[in-house]
Amino acid sequence: MLYLLAIVGALTIAVLLWKAFGPGLRSQPTRVIGPDDDPDFLWEVDRQFRRNSTDGTPGPEQDPGD
């Protein structure tokens, strides 16, 4: 009976060590992308800027009095 408990304990420790330090189980940290780094967000902002600057309404670079 004592041998059985020793085997179960050793297996438990082995599994826990394998889970903690085993190969291929380390996940890569994910990088959080802010809106100023997001290509889709930047594309949408550029599209809105170009649409506003070509439809006749004054854009940020145009003087409204012209």
C-alpha cells in the first residue's frame, strides 16, 4: 500500500513538473495594439480624411474662407 501511494505521489509530481516546465507549453505573450498602431483604424481615418478633403468641405489643411 505504501508503494502505491509513493508511485501516485511521484506521478503527480512528475505531471506537475511537466506542465510547469515541459516543452511547447509556454504561450507567447500577446501584444495589445492601440488604435494608432492598428492598420485598419489608420486606413479608415485616411479614407475619411480623403473623402472630406475632396467633397468640397474644408479639411484641416484648407482655409474655410477660400
